[in-house]
Amino acid sequence: MKELEERIKRDGRVLGSEVLKVDSFLTHQVDPELMEAIGRVFADAFKREKITKVVTIEASGIAPALYTAQILGVPMVFARKSKSITMDEELLTSEVYSFTKQVTSQVSISRKFLTSEDNVLIIDDFLANGQAAKGLIELCEQAGAKVAGVGIVIEKSFQTGRALLEDEGMRVVSLARIAGFSNGQVEFAEGDA
Ligand code: 5GP
């Protein structure tokens, strides 16, 4: 997605050898126009799949997931990273190792929001080693829901996430694919959309 790549080039900051900071439009401050455009591309890529729910993980997946869900005309559900006292119903839970925080945490979704009738599109902001997406797939499996695919805003193709998901037969659509970082600059590979 050209517009996204331009924005990453303009506003992204490379931290070390593996991390990209995009807090001015995606992970902290959010650009609604760009998120809507992202939502359109994801919705278009999965329009034939009869998606019934878009599932993501808090916090930075919520913005692109919400626009995607609105355009597909279905609800968006986000997995919570910490249990709230208001979550008093039966929960689906899985363990996710966080690439950026380097801790394992439990993520959960109330069972009532995912059922065996659901055909889910998983959306997330970044794909690194695939642990967040894998945890979300596990939650869907616990509910007996089908997962139609995974939509990623920024894939770091030099990490193992895509291979992990594709080895499980999962369709992965990434809007920007980063081949690597060189001298603080982002080098792109061909994106999926
Ligand atoms: P994974 O679970 O695929 O290893 O990592 C994906 C998760 O880690 C995403 O949900 C995202 O929050 C975070 N993440 C991974 N790499 C980056 C990165 O380069 N920049 C930012 N801002 N977040 C990242």
C-alpha cells in the first residue's frame, strides 16, 4: 500500500536493528484517514470470505481493526491483555509473548463474543515473530470459530511471523512489508495489497 509506505518513510523511526516506531500515526497518535484507507484495503482483500467478526489485540490493533469491521459491516472484538473485574463471564485465554515488552502475558476474550458460527478475520498493527497472531488464532480455535486469514498493517519480513502462520495454512495479507533496516532507513519488500 503506497500511501502507508510513504507514511512509514516520512514519519517512522528505526530503533536498533529490529524495531520500527510509528507512534505518530498508528501506535499512539492515530491518523483516522489513513486507518480508514487501511480498513478499505483489508475489507476488499477479504470481501469474499463472509467474515462475521474482526478480532485484534489491544491496544494498537484496535484502530485498523475497527475501520475494517465497519467497512465489512461486522463487529470488532479485541483481546484484552489484563483481566478487568467487569470480565465476570467465561473467558477464552491464551498466552502471548510480547516482542516489544519481552514478557509473556495472558490475553482473553469473553466466550460470548466468539462462537463456532464465526468466520474471523484477525487484524494487527505489526507482524514480527507471529506470537500475537498465534495467540489470537488459539482463542478462535477454543471457541470453535474458523479463521479466514490474518491482515497485518506492517510486516517485518526479516522475522519469522509469516512463515509460522503460513506453515499453519493461514492466509496472510500485509499492507507494508519491511525487508530490513539499513543505516536507519526502511527497505521495503513487495506488499500484498
Ligand atoms: P509478534 O507477536 O508477531 O512477535 O509481534 C507483534 C506484536 O508486537 C504487535 O502486536 C506489536 O504490538 C508488537 N511489535 C512487533 N514489532 C514491532 C515494531 O517494530 N514496532 C512496534 N511499534 N510494535 C511492534
